[in-house]
Amino acid sequence: MPLLKKKIMETKLQSETKFKTTDSVLEGLVIARRKEVEGLQKSQASQLELIEKKGQASIKELRKSLPKEMVAALEQQDKMNDAANAATVEYAEAAKEKLRSVVPSTDDGTASKADIASPKAIGYFRPYYGTLHGSDGKVSWQGYNPGNIDLSDFANGAGSGLFGTGAGSFTVYMDWWFTFRAPENRNYAHTIYVPFHGFYILNADDGFWDSKEAHARIDISAVGYQYNYKALASTNVFDIDRQNINVNDRFDGTRVMYYSDLLGADTAYLRVSASFYVYARGGGSTAQLNFSSGAANYIGIPSVYVV
């Protein structure tokens, strides 16, 4: 009995040590990714600030060169742009009310039974850990076994939009971390399923005296890790960008991405990320991605099928 007890204790200790090692590696990956996202967010904000300063200087010089009548017309247009902001708020709220009441797709993004039955299949995995990098630049949620995620991202424009001024922009990132043990040295194919249940709103009324635009984009990316990072792959799943636009609709269903990397017989990691980018320039312009308003709108639990 003492020998059996010792064996049990050794097995338990090995299991706990392995779990801690796995989390230690994951912790380092999550911290490094957070720094990367912070850098991306700061770069985006700095770029907007630089464009705004240069644009305002250009507008100032333009006003100096124009006759009084045209300067007066620009000033009148500025007042109209301010009024457009209030009208857009009403429009967006009405669109939200309509779109949040629509029943979304029931597609849960799972692999087919035929896929799971493949003799080479390693398994069908759900995320082990997740991080939602919020629209304020901070972490909105982070933890093990992520479930459905509520997120939204929006940008509103202001002013004339001339020379790139009056622009708002931001990107929200959702990271899911998967881990599994590769049984042998070879290439592994990953089929990634990400379910979306939400809607978008874009509005921009570009005219002769201004320059307005609305843009919304969603991308999915994947990168493997085992001892070091593997190649990064990405795919675009939604992209609308126009200077004259007034659209709103639902964005439902599962988007699928394929990823492959070479692994050794050891623990492997995969980070699946979804980025939600919005940009709006000029008064009354708005770009919104909403996966949180109402119980029917959310980002579903992604899954990865490994062969």
C-alpha cells in the first residue's frame, strides 16, 4: 500500500507540474500579446492625432486663400455638420432597435460529424483562455474557458472631414488561446470556426464642401506557438468602406478559416484573434459593429478541429 500511495502521489505531482508549466507558457504569451495590442492601439491613436494636426493646419491655410464668400459657405457648412451629428444619433438608435430584435442565425460553428470521424483527427477543441482588449484600450475581460463574448465598437466623425480632420477610429481585439498535445512530428491542419451574431451601422453623407467616410472591417487571424511563434495567417470576413453610405444590417453565421503549421510531439498552442475596426470622418458620420446589444447579439464560442 505505501508503494501504491507513493506512485499515486508521484503521478499527481507530475500532472500538477505539467499544468503549471502549461499555464506559465500561456501567461508569457498572453502578456506579450497584451503589449503588442497596446502598441497597435497607441500607434493608431498617434496616427489619427498627426493627421488631425496636419489637416487643421491645411484648413487654416485654405481659408486664408479663399474669398470671403467661400469662407462664409464653409462656416455655414460647419454648422450643418454639427446638426448632422444629432440626426445620426437618432438614426443609429432607430437602426439598433430594429436590428437587435431580429432573431440571429442558430449556426453554432461546429465541425461536421464526417470531419470528426477522420482517422487522422487529433481532436476538436474549444478555447482554453481568452482576452478581450476593449475599445478604451484596456482589458475588458480575461479568463479561462471563455464563453459567449459581448463586444461592440463604434466611431463617430466631426467637422468637415477635409484633409482627414474630424476622424474617429478604433479597433477591438478578441483573442482565444487553444492548446493541445501533438502526438508526432508532422504538419497539422487546423479548421477554425468563429460564430458571429450581431449587426453593423454605417452612415456618411459626403458633399462638395466636405469629405466624409465610414468604414467597418472584421478580420480573423491565427498563429501557432511551440517553442517559438509560427507563421501568422489572416482572412477578412467583413469590409464596407464608402464616402457616401447609409446602410445597416445583421452580420450572422459562422466564418471558417484554415491554418497549418509544423509541430513536434509536444504541447502546442494556437491563438485565434478577431479584430473589429471602425473609422468615421466628418460630422454625422458613424461606423458601428455591435455584438452586445440585446441577448441575441454576441460572439459565439469558437472551436478548432485539428487533423
